[in-house]
Amino acid sequence: MTGRGSYDHSEDSETTLQYGQAFQQHPRWTASPPGNGPSQVPPAQQQTPPWQAPSTPWPPASSPAAPMPGPTPRRHGGGRGAWVGAGLAIILAVAAVAMVVIQTRGDDQSTDTAPAAAPNSTPAGADSQSTTAAPAPAAAVSSADLPGLLPSASELSDLLLLGQLSLVTDAALPYGDTSDQEDCGGVAAPGLHQGYDGSGYTAMRIQDLNDGTPDTFSVSVSQAVATFPDDQKAQDFVRTESERWAQCKYKPVTLRYPGAADKVWQIRNPSFNDGVLTVSMSGFPGGGCQHALTSRRNVAIDVRICTDRGSAQAPQLAAKIAERVPAA
């Protein structure tokens, strides 16, 4: 049927609600067991549906919105209400997916933005390298440190096993001794003017020790230390002296001592190994000396040992003094 009295299955859910509101005004409508067809009532109680009553306007003007006590007649077939329900379900599903996507994007952004703190943090292995300032270089050895670098008489006696030694001279500048071979530098003795003049040294300490008197002794030790502006200058001094000493190879060199007789020394073959310059010489029958020159940091170490039997201990003494130079 197509008139107002018909039950059109294509009507929307809003019409269904209005039907229910109209039914609420007629409490004689009773529920029937669910079935495949429209709900039925006994013939004696069936009455004209409200939509056919001429006295009721369409739709009712003031029907209450409270739910009906009885079940709404079951409709057959799909309608717009089904589409609305499906649409609501789709909207809810889309909203749920959107929430998941937003949450996932938030987690990704949190993860992606975490490394942004890396530029302000210290990279691994590096040390100590990017945020920690390098330690300042140790101060150069000064003139005040020089006396402490030289072993005492008793320490020399124990080190060299040459008997009891005594300090004879202790000076803070080169001796007044000179050589007749200026081109050979200080090859014949420590602390000679020819060796240090023009070298750039800044301070010196020199000592002489022996096992007797100045006129009669069998063992003598000369030890000197001199500071330079920096380590490189001290190394350059030793290297320059190695070239000058080589010029007096197998030559006699005469030393002139103020107030004393000259002394002639026969120079042997100088050698320069591992930064240590050494040369042997003889100056009296059966006896001789060994002279050594090296550097440690900004300090030049210049020593000579003489005995009535000769000596080969100068490098040993130079190494001992080098151990006393403060580390950088």
C-alpha cells in the first residue's frame, strides 16, 4: 500500500520513533512474541492504528520523548536507520584508527626528536677530546732547579764505585778554561766557553769532585747542567756539538787553565748514538777520561770522568742525572 494507512518498510528511523511515540498514547497495544511477520494482537483487542485516526494530526504535535514500554514493531528489510547505524560504526572505527595513528605519530616524533640532544652531549670515545681542555704544558726547568739535578759526592761514590769523592768546586757559570781548538767546541771538558758561547743557554751549574787533593788524585768527576729556552734548543745544542767534536777527531787539544799549567788532551773518535754524544781522551800515561753530552727536556747534561785507568762510565752518569730532570 502507498497511502498513510500503509506500513511502508522504506520509512526512516525518525518516522519509526514517531510511531513509537504515538503508540505510547494508546496503552492498549500489547507486545507479542517475536516472529517473522508484523506483531499481532487478538482480534477483540485490535484497534485502529493511530496513524489512521482522523483526530490525530501527523505527526503528533506534542508527543513525549520518553521510551515506550512495549517493543517497537519489528521492521523487515533494510532502511535508512541501518545506514545510519552503519555510518556511526564506520565513524567510530575511523576515529579509533585515527587515535592509533596519532598515538603512533606521537611515539615516532618522540623517538625522532630524542637524538636532537646529541649535539649538546659528549660523543663516545671522544674524548675527553671535545669538552676537556688539554693540560697545560709543564713549565720549563729553571735555573733554580739545576743544583738538585747533580748527584752529591756520596751518591757519585755509590754510583761509580770509585772510592770516596769530595766536592772541590761549585760554580753557576762556565769555568774560565779555554781551548786552543775553538772549532772543536767543548770536546775536551764540560762547561768550556767555546762550547756554550752563542748556544743560547740561560743558566748553568758546574761542579768538580775528586778523591784526593787538587794536585794529587786518581779519580776526578766534572758534572754540569745548563738550561735552554725550550727542549728543542737543548737538543739542537747537543747536535751542534756532535759536529764540532768530530772536527777534533784524533787531534791534540790544549786546555789553558787560569793560574795553572796547560794540559794537552789527545782526542779519540767521538760517537753520537741515541741522543748521547761521547768521546774518550788521554792526557797522562796509563790514564784517561770519557766525556758525554746529552739533553733531557730543556736541560743539557755535560759530564766527564777521569781515572788513572781510564773510564767508560760517563754515559751512565749522564743517564742518572737525566732521571732527576722533572717530567713534562
